[in-house]
Amino acid sequence: MPSPKLEPVVLSEEERSVLTGWVRRRKTSQALALRARIVLLCAEGGTIARVADQVGTSRNTVSKWRARFLSDRLDGLTDEPRPGRPRQITDEQVERVVTATLEEAPGADTHWSTRSMAAATGMSQSAISRIWRAFGLKPHTVQTWKLSTDPQFVDKVRDVVGLYLDPPENALVLAVDEKSQMQAIDRTAPILPIMPTTPARMTHDYIRHGTTSLFAALDLSSGSVIAQHYRRHRHQEFLRFLKLIDAAVPKDLDLHLVLDNYATHKTEAVKKWLIRHPRFHLHFTPTSSSWLNLVERWFAELTNRKLRRSAHRSVVELERDVRGWVNEWNKDPKPYVWTKPADEILETLAAYCQRINDSQH
């Protein structure tokens, strides 16, 4: 029961209906949905401390929106107007722009621009831009994604994430993959250095001087990396890399390798070698799920900090440069810490699939 010092929150049927709608509607802003949840929980008799714990916010936030609702009812849950020139755009106009952006298409175009929305609503482009920024809308941007169709997706996620969160005793967990087709490229003109007010500049065109593949094994406990270049990307090279790992890691440790489903990892020659080396245990990520392999994060580090702005006139020069960078990394390695349990990943995926199904109706 709420403290007797606090005025109880009593809702009318209409207010309860509106608040429930704000919470359930997917396109309600997160801030407004949170405030609606706070009021609904307070109306159910929740104390400020309990409601704060339920919605994952501070007691001050709960107290603020509880008081605002008691003072101004539903109007109190919207942001208060700030001092300055009176608004020239009404709430109805803002709602029209937001609704059209989310739920309508601009004729034959695939998405709205500020120009097309301004023409459709009779407002200025700058007004449309301000509204979109306020609501976090970016019609010009699209993100790509891919769902795994692996029939063993759930089991593989639990297996790999289990290794990350609770590695076996007396064992080393290595995230292993190959960065194939690394190009030795040289710009057609020297890279111009950074200057005040001017970023570094380099030509768009370049000359290719060959490719190499970098095999890498990231130690999850320390962040150090075992890496080796090979000119080809076959099971023979993978076997040579396994032997390199075998020689580099103390014999008293078991080895758990997280790998993708590339064909070279599953050949008969590889399987026979693994039988003769029982301390190796392979754990495969689901298909189309490279995000689950932490060595990919290290490859991104290599790309951003070394490869993207480098120029090399030969494969030998590229390999020497990358080896030097890896050696520097291993002097002060930084492990990547996995924090999300498998259940949370699967719940997120289930919610995503539900959104896909809803969008088809």
C-alpha cells in the first residue's frame, strides 16, 4: 500500500484506457510509455520504491511523474513547454508528420525526404527536419539484418554463450576465424596528413598488389591473439594453424575453439587430426551468426586501427605490417567480455520474429 502521506492515484476508465494504449502501442515514444507505466503501477497501489524497481528507474523519476499526473492528469505526462518564442507548429501537425513517416509511403518513392514531406504537409523542410530529430526518425537510413535458418540455432547459441560466460576449468577458450582476401593496396597518390580544420585525405582509387589470409585465435581470458598469415584458404592451411595453436598452448590445457561453419573446418582430414588430438573441442556458431564469434570484434579492431588507412606495395609488406600490429596488441591485450545470457538473446530474437510476423498482416 502507498504511504499514507501520499495522495492515492485514482484513474478514471478513460484515463486507464489512454495510459494502457500508450504502454502497448509500439510507436509510442519510450519516454511517454515509461511515464504511463509509472502512473498505472502507482494506481495499482505500488509504492514509489517498488514502482522504481519494477520499471528500472530512480525514485525521483517516479515521484516526479506521479506528482505531475496528480496535478495535471494526462496533460502532465507530456514535456512542459520551454520558454521562448511561442510554438508555430501545432501538436496535430507534429502528429500528422510522425504518423505519415511511420505508416505511409510517399507515392512511388520508397521513403520520405524532408522535401517530399514538406510538400505533402505544407510545412517547411526545416520544420520537418526538427520534428524528425525530436522523434529520432531517419527515413533515409536502413539497417540490414539476417536471421539464421540453422535448425540447431538454439543449441549452438546456448553452447557458445555458455563457453563465454562459464568457461571450463583447466581449459582455454579460443575464438577462431580467418580474415580472408586481405588486400595489399597502394594509393595512387600519397596520403595527405591531418591538418587543423582538415582531416587526413587519400585518393579514392588504388592499385592492388595481391591478397593474403590472416588466421587468428583470440584467447577470451586474456585478449591475446595467436595469428598467422597464409596465402591460401584451404583445409590444409587450417590444419597448419591448428598445429600452431597446439604448439603454442601448454599441453596440460584443453582447448575449446569457437568456429564458424566454413567447409574447411569440417573436412575428413581435419576430423582425423582432431581424433588424434583429443584436447581440441570444436564449437560451431549457427549459420549466418558471425556476431557470435568474438574474434570478429578483434578483426574490426584490426581493420579500423591498421588496415583502413594503410598502404602496402606488396603482400610481404602487408603481412609484415600486420604482424607488427599483432605483436603490439599482444604486449597489452584487451579481452572482450561477453555479458548477455543465451536466454536474453533468444528472447530478443523471438520478439524480432514477432515484429516481422506482425508487419506482414
